[in-house]
Amino acid sequence: MLPATECFQGKTVAVVGGGNSAAADAMILSRIAKKVLLIHRRDTLRATKIYHEPLMAAENIEFHWNS
């Protein structure tokens, strides 16, 4: 089994959700993967506000709202 860094390196990955776990996972994956698709069923994140700014600032995180 490959470590996560090798499994996701250079790939496009998706994270589904808008809470703290999804936000944290998206941030971690944004350092490894080429692109992170953050898919959420609402138009705003439910995650704690501390996650909002870093997520929005990450150049390789693409948001898919109301999905």
C-alpha cells in the first residue's frame, strides 16, 4: 500500500462536505494533490470560520456549491 502522499500526488481529488473534517482534509490534500474539488450541498461552508480564509486562498482548491 502506498502512503497517501504518493497516492494523491499530482492528481485531481474530490472532498465531499462542508464541515470541519472536509475542510481539514481539503487543506491537507491541497498540499499534495494537483487540484482539490470541494463539493458541498449548500452555498456556504459549515466549517469553523478559521478554515474559510485558508481554503479560499488555496489556488488549487475549486469549490462546487449547491451540488
